[in-house]
Amino acid sequence: MEQVSEYSIHLFYLNENIKMINVAIVEDDNEIRNMMREFLNTTDDIHCFADFANAEDFEKKFGSLNIDVVLMDITLPGMSGIQCVSRMKPKRPGVQYLMCTSHDEPEKTFDSLCAGATGYLLKSASPSQLFDAIRDIHKGGSPMSAQIARLVVNSFPDKHKNQQLLETFTKREQEILHALAKGYQYKEIADQLFISIETVRTYLRKIYETLQVHSKVEALNKVFPKEFK
């Protein structure tokens, strides 16, 4: 009988304990799509489950896909990425959408997040930034590149407070909301408040639940309403 080494057994149990994040890619550029798939499959905890060149094919297969996160381009042939997220998010709210695009216009950013996307990353991001964003969004975060975060903050120019709503939160929750409105990232908030990043995420989940929203942008838009003309 073939002997199984202790090292092999250790690797088996290590792999069994790793929670794989299944990802789908919707990207019409073949070269970019193939490159993203290859990058993702070099990690131990992220697996490219499926990839599609257009939103229509993704929609057809959506019901049978065992996925956690979708990397969604915006400009696609036929249905746009924003339209696709808007249609698919209500069907399976647990699936998270990370817009991965070359667009950095405030309107497209805001429309994507309002459609149900939870994060927004530029295609110029490095592979490590992409991996971190996927892990973050899977844990309940709302990853955005620094450039996109600034655009989101600037979409609330006057930051008029919904004071009555703000006062329903605890002091610590208010501190986190104010920090988000200033464009701080989770690590910056954690460092500023002397708490862990996971504690920041726990507070945010409670804030989202209280406001009945699913993203940072929706929360800020309720507490610091944007003035629509």
C-alpha cells in the first residue's frame, strides 16, 4: 500500500479548511478576461468559477452558478454591467458585485453602486489589489480604489446631515459614519478609533441593518443626503 506522508495529510486538511471564494467574470475583452482568470487561479482561496463575454450569457447561466463574487465590467455589448447588476442583485442578494472597469466618472460610479454593486475597482489596479478587494467584499466590506473613493465622497458635496437619523446611532457608530463621509478607508478608521478592521466591519453591518441599506454609498446618502437638482 502506498504510504501517505504526514506532510500530505497536513496539506489535505489545510486545503479542506480554506474557504474558497468562487468568482465569475463578466468582461468583453478576451485578453483582459483571460488574464484576470489566470491571476485569480494563482491564489489558494479564490477560484474563477466561470467567465462570460457579455451580460446576456451571464444572466442565462446565473441560476446555476455557485458563485460568491462577480467581477463586472460596465461597458458591454448589449446590456450594460450596471443594468445587469440591477437585474441580478434582487434575485440573489448574497452575491456581491465588484465593478472592475476603466471608467472613473462620478455618474457611472454612483449608478453602479445604486444598482446594487458593493465595490468599484479600476482595471489599472494591481493583481494584489484585486485579490484584496475580492476578499474584502466577500467579508462584507465595500472595497474601492482611492481614486473612486474620492469620487464617491465628492458626490455628497455639501454633506448636510439628516441630524435626526444620525442621532439614532451610538457615539461610536456616528464616529464611523463621519469617517466614511470624509473618505477614510477601513484601516484608517480602525487606526483612528483604536479598534480592529473586523470591529469596523461589525459596526458597519449593524449600521447597514439599521438603515436597511446594502452599501456604504446608500448609508451615506441617507445620513448625509445628496442634493438632487
